[in-house]
Amino acid sequence: MFIATLISDPAAPCLSPARAETLRAAWDGGPLRWLAEGEAAEFPLAAEPADLWAVWEALQAQGIDLAVQPAAARRKAMLIADMDSTMIEQECIDELADMAGHGAAVAAITARAMNGELDFEPALRERVALLKGLPESVVDDVMRDRITLRAGGRALLATMRAQGGYAVLVSGGFTAFTGRVAAALGFDEHRANLLQVADGRLTGTVDAPILGRAAKLQAMQEITARRGLQAAQVMAVGDGANDLAMLQAAGAGVALHAKPSVAAQCRLRINHGDLSALLFLQGYARANFVGGG
């Protein structure tokens, strides 16, 4: 048994009953269940449709995300999430570099690294080197003035944790940011890279070993083992190439507003919804969400 889930942007809901019912009928699905009026709905299927990705493509043009996944064990016991461009809307290193006058150059490197065109570790070292000399207080400035939390994050964390779930923030960015984002959203723990500081200024270096693609997967494996969980009980979310290993290993790996090369390798893709989409994918109705957006 499978479940098909239709999700639109909660800021501009566009999922009409006619659209949902048309697809349900075409795929000979079971009863339609609304998770949020105009925003998200689901129905059961006996088998995965042969034309899934053609239909997915057509719905994308209409502003609607579509996911088909096994119905069993959809609700997960652990969330492991990327930070930059996932739990927050920005890339912290790009914002720091902009303060140093290297914004465009660093943003271009970040985009290539997240799309899998560059090896993560040397790309990170190259970008961090351009931050040399910035006052340590710049982190406070960027966090206060430039960083915004992605909509739906608080509800995602609060709802999963209310059901006994465990939440981990893992980032190829920096602990100076993950600590604050984790506290703001309610993560149980966080892991990231450590920016080196001397005499109150960034040195342009980062502590080894660098947390990248392999380390994110290792973090997931270590924490699930510690908590007595299996990978099938984990939902992972991210957007970049360094997230792929954990996305592919998790029971549910969600490519959220991801780079095209990353999304193409994931079966669960959210391009229109916000982080609340991860609750819809688990079968939660908006009326059952805990906390705010």
C-alpha cells in the first residue's frame, strides 16, 4: 500500500478539490483525506503509479508538490536536518562573506558546491579564507540582521517532539550559527564546523575535521545507534550535494527547495511547500500541528 500526498505553498494555497479528486480518480485511489483545506491532501494507492514522474512534472507547473511513498511507518522517530537554505532561508557563509566584501564570489562557490560541482571540503576552506580579519562580533550582526527561519520549522520540531521524536541539526556551516538556530527551533542537538578566532577576529580557517557529506551520514548513524533506532525511522531534510548521503540513507529523505542535481536523486521533493510539508508527508493534518509556523 502506498500514500499519495499533494502539497501546495501554505502562503498561497492552490490545491483545489477538483485537482485532488481528478488525480485520485485517474490513479484509482482510495478516499481523499484533506490535511489542510486548499493546501494539502492525501489518498491511498494499491501500487506506485507508472506515470508518477510525468504527473509530478505537470503538477509542478501548477505550484503543487506530489509525493508517493509506502504507507507503512510514515511517522518518524527522528528528524535530522541541514541548516543553511533548509531550516533557515540563507547561507550563513555567504552572508558573512558579504560583510567582508566578497559576497558575490563566495555565493558563486557555494552554489557550485551545493550542486555537487565542487568538492565540499576545499570549497569550504577557500570561502572561509576570505573571511579572515572579520571581527568575531560579525556573527551576531549576521544572525540578527540577515538570518530568517524558514516557515513551518517551529511546527515541524514541536509536533515531532510532542510525539516523542528526536531532532538533530547537522550543518556544513558553523557552530556559531547552529547553536542559535537549534535553540530557537527546539533541536535536541546540533553539529557543525568551528570557525577559528584569534584576538577577537576570524582567522580565515576552520577546525579539522570538516563536517561534510560523509560526516552528516556518520552523525545520523551514530545518533540512531545511540537511541536504538533504525534508519527507516528517520526523516532527513536538506538541499545540497553534501546532504545526499543522509537523504538517501534515511527512511524518508526530503529534498527541500533543493539544487536540481540533488532533487533528481531523491524521491521526496518539496519545491513549493515549506517545512510543514514534512508533517503532511507523515500524515499529520494541520489541525494536529503543535506550536506556530
